[in-house]
Amino acid sequence: MDQFIFPESLSPLKSRPMNQSGDVSLYGYGSIAWKNAENWKKRLNMQQKKGVGNCALQRNNLDFDECEADALIMDEARQPLSRKLPIASKKINPYRLVIILRLITICFFFHYRLLNPVTNAYALWLTSVICEFCFAISWILDQLPKWHPIERETFLDRLSLRYENEEGKEESQLADIDVFICTVDPKKEDPLMAANAVLSILSVDYPADKVSCYVSDDGAAMLTFEALSETSLFAKKWVPFCKKFNIEPRAPEWYFSQKMDYLKGKIDPAFVGARRAMKREYEEFKVRINGLISASHKVPEEGWTMQHGAPWPGNNAQDHPGMVQVFLGHGDSLDANGDNLPRLVYVSREKRPGFNHHRKAGAMNALIRVSGVLSNAPFILNLDCRHYINNSKALREAMCFMMDPTSGRKVCFVQFPYKFDGTDQNDKYSDRVVFFNINMRALDGIQGPIFLGTGCVFRRQAFYGIDAPVKEKNERKTRNCKSKCCFLGRKRHKNKGNKKSLNQNREISALVHSLETILEEAGGEVLEKSSLMPLEGFEKKFGRSPAFIASTLTENGRISMAVSSASALEEALHVISCGYEDKTAWGKEVGFMDRSRRTC
């Protein structure tokens, strides 16, 4: 972004808001601008009290064909949600043959090199042989994973049959998902691109009440805050348009810029008029965002202020309090059709001089804690602010692996491939095509792909240092074991595991009892130290937040006891304080680790 230089004779500007025409009542509620959320709380209480309707079938009124159809549907719902597809033999066998021929050639090469040493320069010969041997080993290690690449196929219809009701009478049983977006400097990261990323998340083909988008602003820039506020207003028009006409991709910048016949497959005659109107709305949205960018260059001498006159808390990017603002997700955050929208939360963690904030790893850990207090979804998707979701069913694709009843609990994360716009998609030999189409599939054939830093869906429990479920051993093999030591060794290991799990269950039950006492206390009265004694072990690991510790014990998400907006906001501000991670396991055994040594 270009920087504008102003002459020295220009008089200093007074403190003023960046968006002078904005309305504070449209910001939702949070630590920056508060809005009454009584309607939101009433709606949550009504959802909790709402019972499941009577879904029993009257089989005596159904004929044989309908019963058979229901049986087939139930059969289909019990099938696995995904499967492995091996690469066709006619495609992979020639490559395997080439690997074998190259391996034979390398063996003959080393046979010749070892039998014909160079006596006049023995040291140089030995050094070259060692280097060649190391290169050969690295080549072999690179080729072994490519021996058995695989593809994966998901069954979205089975996912809907298992966890959703087609008639919409029951609430969807799909798991909640929290989406993280990290940004630092709006001068280097275009706010319009970040807005498109947020819009593609809010308009995904997934139940709106089960998606929460958290945007981390590590630069505490008012430009990012105002741009996110404008994005939340435009989303009320963009999201229903996307879902009504089922358009792809759902990032408006790339949808309106693609050169294709947008009428292809669209039968609804109202689509043409709606698309033209939405394009005008988006152009006006871009004008507002660009206006904010232009206004951000003229920084007042006393810093920015909000519309109601209060100073912007992030005027000093390295010394400011924590900020949490919920733009969407409260009572009247409905779209143009009156339907619910996913939750949209702005987060800027506290920064103070002298504290190590651990760069992006610290920002991601702060989002894990804030989301654990506010939504606590069992799955987390992290995205870069310059990326967008080009497939609206991507979250459902991930759930086919994560929620599979047979192998879902064994999956830690699902990595999506990502592409770059503006590149030649037909170039089969580019580094990105080779990496995603060959290397990642090859690694998936062994155990699983690697984490690429973005576009990855995680299981939340994996960030808390909880071990993966251990496969149960067959009792027959243990009984038929001829070695007595082998049998005793298994038995001793089993007893240790039982003692460890028993002690852990006791700690958890005591902790849950203490947390229930804390949540039942009115007005946040201080409890006696004796009642907090069971929390010491969890506080050393997760920090001093009873609400967040309670969220770590709920495996399937959502804390059982309802927490009001004010108390949840207060707890969210507490878990993003700059000293919260001190003397805890964050960054070591819990959350993301920061490999750098620089202080940021």
C-alpha cells in the first residue's frame, strides 16, 4: 500500500473517528462498543428449552414400498462417510518400474565406486563417496512414500442422512466449527482480501448456528475493525444471495471477476436481476472499504477515536488492552431474509512492553482460548487472511473424516490443498501442482499429510495435549502369548494405565464440581481457597480461567451450563491478557509452539 507524504506546513489533525458516518449501535456488543443483547439471550434460552418433536413413524399406515425405501435410507446412513481410492495400476506401475530401475542403477554405481578407489586422493574420494551415499539415501526416502499414493472420496449424502433431517424439523447434529483468521498490518495485508475471506466463511453451506468466525488483529488497527464492521453489514445481503442461487465461489471479488457464463445452470429468472443488484452493492462496499483505507493514512496526532468520543484502545499497537467485539451472533444479527448468520468476532489480544507475545503462535493460542470461552466448537479451521474458501461444502468434506463413526476419532487434522489465482492452472509441472497432487497424496498413503500452516481443520482436543485414542488389543493374542514375561508386562502396563485414568477421573470430577460451584455463584463472589485446590493442576497447564478449563473437559463442545454475554466477554478478555500464559504449558504442551526467539 502506498504511503502519502504530507508537507510539514499542514496543521496537526485533531482526534476523530475513522468512519464518521458509522453508527455505534451497528457494532454488536463487546469491550469496544456494547449493545444490549437481551434478545440474543432469550433466543438461546428458547433453543435450549425447545424439545425434539415426535419423529416416530406410523408403520401401520405405510405400505411395503415405503418401508423398504426407509430401510435403504437407513442402510445408506450406516455406511462409512469416506473411503480410500488407490491410484489406478496403469498410472502408478510405470512410475514404480522407473523407481526400481533407478535403484538398480544406483547399486551398480556404488559397486563401481567402492571397487575402484582413487589411491592418489583417497581423502577426496572417501568424502565424495560419503556425499553421494547421503544423496542416495535422501532420494530413497523421498521415493518410498510415492510408492503407494492414494486418493480420498467423501460421501456428503451419507453425512446428511446421518446427522441432518431433510424436512428440517429437527436441529442439525453436525458438529460446530470455529474458523480462525489472523492478520497483523492492514498496510501489508489488503483489508478487502480479508473481507472476502470472511464473506466466504459466513456463506458456507453449513448450519449458520454452528459456524463461528474469529478474526485476530495483532496490530490493533482501527482500519481492520472498521472494515470488519462494514463486512458484517454487507454479509447480511451477500449470504442469502449465495445460498438462494447456490453460487461458487462465495468470495465476491473472485465471483464477479471470473470470466465465465454466469447464466449456465441457473434456471431462476430472478437470478439476473439479483446478480446485477448484488454487484452494485459490492461495488459500493468496495468504495466504503477503499474510503477507510484512504482515511487511515491521515492519522490524527492524538490518535483515533470512536464515534461516541472514546479513544481507540489500539492507538499504540505495542501497548494496548485486549479487545473483543461480537459483530454477528447476537439477537438481531439476521440476514435480509430473516435467517440467522454465523458468529463473527473481532479479537485483538493485549500487548504490553516487556512481554513475549510469541508472534503468530501466540495469536493462534489466544484465539483458541477466546473461542473456547465463547463457542467451544470441537473442530477448528485456520485460514490466512489472503485465502478464501472456493468450495462452499468444504466444511462438510472435512466432517466426513472427523465425524466418521468408525475412524473419525483417530483423525487429528484434515489438510486442504490450496491454489493461487492468477497462475496457469494447466501447468502440470509447477511446484505447487507436483506438491499437492503427488507429494501430499504420497504422504497420505503412509500415515497422513503434513500441516501447511493454513487451510487445515483440527480437532480441538489435539491442542490440549490429550493423547490420541489407543486401539484396543485383542484379548486372544494376550491369552495365547507363550511368554510369561510378555503376559506380565502387558498386565503391568494395563494396571498403570488404570491407575492413571482413575486418578485423572477423580481430578476431573473434583474440578467439574468446583466449576459448577463457581458458575452458580451470583455476582462473581470470591470463593475460599480450599474449594480451588483441585484446580491447581489444571491451572498450571491451561491458566487461571475456570470457564476455559471447563471448556477443555467437554469433548463434544459447548459448556453444559449457560453463561451470560457479559460474563463470557469478561472471561474472554481475561484469557487474552498478556501475562495469562506465564508459568503455564501454553506454547510447550498446549496450543501452537513459537520456534522464533524474537519478541513481538
